[in-house]
Amino acid sequence: MLDKMDQKILDILQKDCTMPVAEIGKQVGLSTTPCWRRIQKLEEQGVIRRRVALLDPAKVNTGVTVFVAISTSQHTEDWLSRFHETIQEFPEVVEFYRMSGQVDYLLRVVVPDIEHYDLFYKRLISRIELSDVSSTFAMEQIKFTTELPLAFINGKAAGGS
């Protein structure tokens, strides 16, 4: 179980993982060594999976976001394995979900423009059999965050104690 101190550390790291451990410790009321030990423990437990840099999509020429809904009539373990492996080979796919309901899979794809999406689409359908592919282009990003809500740690509901 994670305690309030762990939660505070995670909150800080989600906002800025480059913050020096001494500063994190200062903000949460710990000296550097105990703070570092907690961070290491959170990494060992897999709570912190990795630390990354978030890039500006426009500055790396991936400003177009496409949500791709995929349906398939193939539901064998072999097809599923091949599909998962195929998607891993497309760096344009930044998120990949298996869904419930009418859509089997949902992808978030980032590309420079519609022409590049068309090339992605043609490569995808040439690699694996799909029943239906529906693409929706995002017009504007209203909210984007990588910060997970921490109010649910230890099974507590938001606002719970």
C-alpha cells in the first residue's frame, strides 16, 4: 500500500520528474536519502514504470492526431498475436486499446498531415486483415495530461479519506 508521503512524491514526479531528489524531499518533508529510497521502492514495485520527456507534437512534426476505430471478424489467438505484433511496428501509433462494444480496437495515431495518415493506413491494411477501419481526425486538443489521478490510491474514492 502507498501512504500519503508516497502519494505526494508521485504527484511531484508526475509534474516534473527532473526535479532534484533534495527538492522533492524538501517539498514533502523528508531528507534526501529517505526520499530517494521511497522513489527507488516505487520504481522497484513498478508504480513508477519509467521517467520520460514530453515533446511538443508541433515541434517534432506530429501535430495531427487521428483516432482509429478498428473492427475485425478475426478473434483467434493467432490473429490477435499477429495484430499486436504488427501494431508495435508502427511508431505513429502512440496508444493502442482493446475495447468492449462495437469497436474492437482503438488507436491514437500521430502524423504530420493527412497524406502521412493515408500512407500509414495503406501500410496497416496491407499487413493484417481488418473488417472495418474508421478514422476520426482531432480538430483541437482541449485537454492533455499524463498525470494520473492519485485520489484512488489504496482503493479510496475521490474525496474519500
